Amino acid sequence: MMMSGYTEEHIRTLEWREHIRLRPGMYIGKLGDGSSQDDGIYVLLKEVVDNSVDEHMMGFGKRIDITITDREVRVRDYGRGVPLGKVLDAVSRMNTGAKYDSKAFKKSVGLNGIGVKAVNALSSKFIIRSVRDGKVKVLEFAHGNLLKDAPLEPCDEETGTEVIFQPDTELFGNYHYISEYVENLLRNYVYLNSGLVINFNGNRLFSKNGLVDLLTDSMSKEGLYPIIHLTGEDIEVAFTHGLQYGEEYYSFVNGQHTTQGGTHLAAFKEAVVRTIRDFYKKDFDPTDIRASIIAAISVKIEEPIFESQTKTKLGSKDIAPGGPSVRNFVMEFVKKNLDDYLHKNSETARILLKKIQDAEKERKAISSIQKLARERAKKVSLHNRKLRDCRVHYNSNEPNNLDSTLFITEGDSASGSITKSRNVETQAVFSLRGKPLNTFGLTKKIVYENEEFNLLQAALNIEDGIENLRYNNIVIATDADVDGMHIRLLLLTFFVQFFPELIRKGHLYILQTPLFRVRNNKETRYCYNEEEKKQAIKDLGPNPEITRFKGLGEISPDEFRHFIGKDMRLEPVRMKKNDSLNGFLEFYMGKNTPERQEFIIDNLRVEEDIIEEEQ
């Protein structure tokens, strides 16, 4: 029987740039508009900077200059420069590069000769300048197509490489770089590379104390004891315990931030537990030892194996070909050096012991409540369908793809609109019942006693920390009115209080929905603020129909589909090191102080004022 619709003409061979543009997810993860710190535009930047950092790691170039203006990115290093006769191959020929030669690049980040080609193919403008031996070679591309191949010219600039690129708006949409996300990315490079200076848009980034600086800059308060900092050949670790809930880890391989961990991080966590058990001669529960830990580990490996092109998780079993396993290497280093440290620093050992014992008491106090809460969560979510899951998570608690999203909504009407409008493959909906509890000043015990937060925690699968988080994006979707804002604040208080790492790692967002619909017989515009509304009225002519949306339930599913699709507007919830979280929560969510009353009176806007502004 002849197969219908499947012939030789259906077999195609794609050129390198065609394949990258057709399947960008294979090379940079997801696309995105820059509102999430794992969006593709940051991966493009990282791929270019990785090459410059590799030069520094090999002992060439102590400075990298990075400028981002509008949508144009410029990266200039002062390393050896790409060999002038191979510049074209290096940026436009797949599986071509110097990283295959361990003599030229040992323990480097880049491995497969793919990264900068992906940047080239996914950019509407890509220029590379290589300065070497008193000459410069310049190439210019668009969408991976060569536009200009300039002849070699004499040059008196410092040796090195400059890359200029603009991510393609056809792929990334109306994207923008968030400076804070870029700085977080770049700071990791200087933490891990002593002596490296990165100048970003006029700001000088430099680290003297490595991973100690990383932890210090990541914590809003000092740890319970001085940061334990251990260094050795090809390994560096640092950690302390704080007062926050959960565990927080930063892991790196050859300077690459492995946000999903891997064999090195698993070994480190195991090693800390074993060493502390042996030191105190007590069989502590691992969760009690690691409760409230904030830690960083960096290892250097020859020919590392990552689980994807974006290099977010280490899969290597061995530290080098023919060498010890990653697990044994990390275990032996931590066991010896941490044990020595605790013997020499008795006060730190005393504080650490008390912290573990306090965590043990709290865990036992809520264990019975936790067991009952889990059973209740299963029953309620099954019978009341508070969680309408997406297909990628049916019958699974495993973390899934980067596009998975959970919308947290209020009430049946709003959740109904989103449920009918969503992409059932990747978007899930969790429906709140009424206003959640104000958790400020309460203990984590409340998470299990309060039905709404217990169910939300179970839906997110974060009962034992965020490592098994089921959804990459958590989106608070509340009405644009006073009640909606209050619910938003109550949810933010919950996440800040108990799961701040969700915010620090860029998982929490606020959904922006339009306030107005302006339309005439020919066109409809959705406006998110007063300025957009005024422009729409001007563009659509006299007397257009203007609708003010006050609740998500007022927006029909057909309309809602536009607002949670590829053009969805998300406002990331961000926390900086200097944010005084306790002070912030105390002011807004604590007791009704005279200072807060004065703030409310000074900022009060009554309905009549709003109506007058809208008119």
C-alpha cells in the first residue's frame, strides 16, 4: 500500500541558519521578550560573553566592555582575538571552533562550536571585529546571511574581539533587556574569575572575594555565622545559614551558572549532610541540616557534559577523562575541609548545631499537620478542581519545560475566563476562594493549616523547596481594583515571607491586563494605561466606544486569549539585595500604624477623581 502524502520531496536538508531559526529552542531554550531572566535574549548575550570569559580563563584579557543601548548589544574583550583567517568559519560554520582543542581552551564554557552561530542566526544585525597582529577583520551578517566581508586592514587597537548584535524582533517580539537581569548574569562572571573587570553601561563589576561576595550580595541580612569559604584546585565552595525558609543554591561549572544544578550540586548537598553528621556524631535528618542554607559551589571540569545547549544542568560523571568521579571529587574535598573548619571554629560549630536543632523542632511540630494537609490537598484539588492543570504536567510532579505557567486567579469568573482562553498544553490555572490570609509575622506552620496556601503550595510542588517547582512561571492574575490589589499584596506577602527564592530566581510575575477597550466599526484597541487610551481615541477618530474593564471576569474568553498568548504582558516581581523585606512587610502588611494611615491619606484617590481623569 502506497503511503499518501509522504514522498522524496518531503525530505529536506536545512542550512545551519535555517535550522537554528526554525528550531531556536534547541539552541537557546525559549524565546521570550526579556521579562524573564531565562529568556533567549539573555542566552544570546551569555553565549558571546562566554567566549570572552574563556579568553580570560586562559590568561588573556583582564577586561570586558559591554554596552546595551536600546536593542543593540556590544561586547568587546581584550583577549587573543579570533585567528583572522578563520573568523568567517568561527561564526557561520557549525561545529567549528577552538574549544575542541584542549591546548587552546582548557576547562572552558563553550564546547560545541554552536553558541555564537546561534547568536548570528537569530540576530537581525550581527557584526564581528577581530583585532590581531596589528590587523582587523570585519564581517557583517543579517539573520545569519553574510552581507559584508571586509578585507584585512591595518589597525592600532588593542588585540581582542568585538561582537555587535541585535536580536531579531521577528522572533523575540517587542523585547527589552532588563539591566538588573544583565547585571546578575555578569556579576556571576566576576565572582568566579578573580581579576576580571566587566564594564557594563558605565558600571564597573569586580569581585575580590569570589563566592563569598556572591553570597554577601545575595543576602538581605548577614548569615547566622561567618560564611564558610573553602577553596582547592578546581573547586570552591561557600555557605552559611540564614533565617529564611527553604534552601538556596548557586552552582557553577567552568564559570557557567548551572541553574538546574547537576552532579556537582547533588554531590555537594550530600557531602555537607555526611560531614555534619560525622562531626556531631548524630544522625540528623538532611532537611534539618540544609534548612535555611544559602550556598555556592564552583567546579572546573575538562570536557564537561551538559544536559542541553543552554548548559543549565551538569550531566558529567567524571571530573576529567580518566579522572575521579564528580561525586567523589566533591565529597572528599568537602569532607576534609569542612571537618577541619568546624574543628578550628568552635563558635561557628555551636551556632550551626543550634540551627539544626531548631529546624528539627519546627519540622517535628508541623509533621502531623503536614501529613493531614497533604491528604486534604489531594482530596480538595480532585473534587473542587481548584487546579486546572496543563497537559505537560498531567500525572506528573516533575518540573517541565520553560514555558509552563500557573495563573493564580481570584473567584470563579476570572478563573473561568482564563481557563477557557489558555493554552492547555503549557498554561495551568489555580483559583483562589476569597481573600487569602495575611501571613506577615506568622510561622510556616500556617502554610499547612491554611487551606488556600496549603493547596497552592501543593499545586506548585514546593513543600520541600523549589527544586521540584512544577511551573517555571507563576503569574498572579487579579482584578485591577482595590480588592484585586489587596489580594495581590497578600499573595506577594506569602511568597516573600516563605519562598523568597522563587522571586530571586525570577519565577514570579504580575499579569498586566488591559484597562480599556477602544473600538469603532473597523478596529479594536486594547489599552493598558491612560496614555494608550488617549492615543487610541486619537487614532480611531471621533466618538469611539470606550469600555473600562474592572474585573477579569468582564473580559470574554475570546478577548482574553489575546492577553495570555505570545504578546502577554508580564511584570516580573524582583527583589534587590538592599530591599528591607521586614521593613517593607511591616509597613504595608503589619499593624495599622499612624505612619501607614498618613501614607494612605496622602495617596488616596477616590473614584470621583479617577472618573474625572478618565474624562
